[in-house]
Amino acid sequence: MTSAEDTGARRGRGERGGAAARRAARAGGGPGGQLTYIKRQVPYYEVLGEEGLALIEANADTVLEEIGIEFRDDPEALALWKEAGADVRGQRVHFPKGLPRALLKTAPSVFTQHARNPERSVQIGGGATVFAPVYGPPFVRDLQANRRYATLEDFHNFVKLAYLAPSIHHSGGTVCEPVDVPVNKRHLDMLLAHMTLSDKPFMGSVTAPERAEDTVAMAKLLFGEEFVDRNTVTISLINANSPMVFDDTMLGAAKVYARANQACIVTPFILAGAMSPVTVAGTLTQVLAEVLAGAAFTQLVRPGAPVLFGTFASSISMQSGAPTFGTPEPSLVSYGAAQLARRLGLPLRTGGSLCAAKTPDAQAAYESANTLNSTILCGANFVLHSAGWLEGGLSACYEKFIMDVDQLGVAQKLAAGVDLSENGQAMDAIREVGPGSHYLGCAHTQANFQSAFYRSIVADNNSFEQWQAEGEKTAAQRANELARRWLDSYEPPALDPGIAESLNDFVARKKASMPDAFT
């Protein structure tokens, strides 16, 4: 990074100290500290051998060549594909074998998403894993246990909680949908919240191309125009309209971000059995075909623009059609997609803490744990919906957010692997204690007890009598209290007053330039 770029990255920097981070690492979470993105030290879990991977890749090539992918209502996209050598028939594009893969050779396998505080910048790809919060729910389950439509206040609260959570590395995007703000203006309030209430990296708006343009414009105010053109400062979710369609809204946003050198996560949104075949291999074939087409498109727009291999795959109840989570088949899709992404040389987005439960109960815990476990083992690089997801993504839940943050801390400790340093080997402790004694008082234990084991911020490990004396609280009740304490303790990170003023002025002018629209 040049000195000018470094100055741009530091413009809004807030200070958070190392001592607080160490306290957070010991305790597993809490205000005042931050864990770096995960630097994986454990191997990948893989479910497909070379023969299976080659078969799925060949089937995806067949889909692209014989069936094709529709690029709807975007003449420019069709013209770009035709110029690149694809067979364009109406709105359907048929791809010569190898064309998408050849285009993707310019896409980076690893890149940095810069935060306004450089200490919060994250690596996307390689052995890194980045946790981002829930994305998209129109409802919240609030701190009074009411299910209601989300408001801008809720949005601010979840941004604050994500900022305070050490095991959340990214502020995310639409952490909930603030329905009390006009549809055509709410993206401005959401972006402003991410940029001012947090100093972690954030996501851009994709609900219309002009909203993506607003994202880039505001990012330039925050980071500086030259810095944004040379670096990735935002990452955005570009969903395929599965099966095998990209619509003009997503294509328009993808073009804006790719041209601005900003990252796109090309993600088939799959409810297997409805939007893809019911089988794992069939779903992986379709996912790969859609990602190849969508990701390669970003390279037509700007070679070298960062792009991720995304997949969101759920099974459904074949009796009711409702999405189901934490089941084996989507985990197998995640494992297979991760292998395909690594072979393609693209970072992977998948997984999260997903569940269909309506409250933060045992169903929510089991389903989320199953999803998160496969997320870590498969090697996902960017993880949306890491915390707060409830009710199949229809609700963001405060208590679930805190409970998930706790489990993300567990996952981070697991991904760090086994410490084989001299301290990790603990030979001095073994020599000191010898046969028949105990390790509680030895020097090694005394030196390491604060950080030796992950310490849950939610679990109650006390005696029954102590738990009873403290009110017989459930995990959800303890999480509720913790969420309240975190919000009460929140202090915004420092931001240059001139930048804050320019962002507020931009939002005010944009809002004044158009009437309210609620559809």
C-alpha cells in the first residue's frame, strides 16, 4: 500500500486496544475487543474425490453449453457475451466449453476488503474465514420477545452489536429490513449506519443499480476516490434467480460494483427440490453452472474485479414445501461447493448459523450448530448469516444473535488448530507435576489458565443451587441481558468530523431529490 493509500485507509480510524482484545479472546466475547478474521490452521473436510469433481464439472459445462443461462432484460450483458464468443439466442446465453473458466483466470483468488479502521480489514480467500451477521429479515424478534416488523432503530442496534462482537469480523449489509423507512431511501440510512456506527467492513446495496451507485459514491466519501478505485472497500450479494436466470436488477448492480473494482458474491439461492434437483450432485451441477456464468460476467465488465463463488442451499420439506435447515444434504452441498471453488481459484461464500426455528430454542441451536460446523470444516471464506438468523431468515433475533456470537468464538478457537509451540507442548508442566499429582497449581497452568479454554459468554456451568439462586435463567434469558448490556455500553468509533458531515450531507441531498416510495 502506498503512503497516500494508507492515509486514505486511516481517515476514519477509531482506536481499540490490544488489552481489550486479549480480554475478549479470553472470555469468548464482549464489548471492547476484537478478534482478527480466522486464519485457518485445520485441514478441509472433503466429500468428493477427483472422479466426482470432474463429473460435476463436466455436467456443469454441458448445462452451460446445451441448456444455457438467461440474462434477462439487460441488452448490454447480452452484447458483452456475444462479443466474448458466446452463442446468444434471445435472452439465453450458451457458452462454448471453457469460456467462463478462461475469463475467470483474471479474478483474484485472495484479496483484502479494507475497513475504515485498517485493523479491521479482512482477507477474503485462502485460509481466511470472515463472519458477517444475518442479512435480509423483514421481521425482528425484539428484546421483549415480540415478533414485529423491523425498524431503523433495530438496524442500528444490530450494527452496534456486530461492532461490539469480537467474533464478528464484518458489519454485513441488510442486517434487518427497516420497513419504517421508504424503500427507495432506506439503503442510504443503512449505509450511513454501517459507515458511522461501526469501523468494520460492510456490504453494499443491490436492490437497484442506482443504489449500488450510491454505495460507491458514499464509499468514496469515506475512503477517498483514488483509494476506492485501487482497493476493495465493499462486498455485495448478487443472487442468481435460480434456476439458471440472472435478472436485470442483479446484473445492473453487478456491473456497477465490478466497474468500480468492488467485490461481488455471485450466489445461486437454492431451495433444493424447488429451485434445483433434489440430489446433491444435481444441485452442485446447477450451482457451478450458475456461478461460472455470473462470476465470469464480472470479468467481462472489468477483468480482475474481485468475485466470490457463492452458494446458499437449503433442503425443503417435501410435504409442505417449507425450507429446512441443519439437514445433511445442504452440508454435503457446502462441502462439494468448497472443493469446486478451490479448483476454480475463487473465494467461497456459504453457510452460517441457519435454522427454521421460530424462537431461540433447542431446534434453533441444533440446526444452527449443524450448519456452522459444516461451514468451518468445508473452508468457507465469507460467511453471511453468522449470527441472528431465525425463522428461515424471516426474522433477526437479538438473543439468537448473542448465542450465535458465542458459538462463532468456539468455531474460531477450533479453526486455530493445535498449538505445537514449546508452551503448547507443556513438557515443563508434565515434568513439574509428575505421577500421581495434579496440574491445578503448577506454573504452566497458572501462566495459561486465562486463555487455555474457550469461555462461553452465554452458558451456565455453575452448580444447580447457584443457577437456582440466580433466577433459573435460560440461555435465551442470559443472552437477552447480555444484548441489553452491550447496547448500553456502546460507544461509536471515532470518525473524522469532515467525513461524517459529507456523508450526512450526501444522504440528506439524495433523500430530498426524490419522493418517498414504499414499494
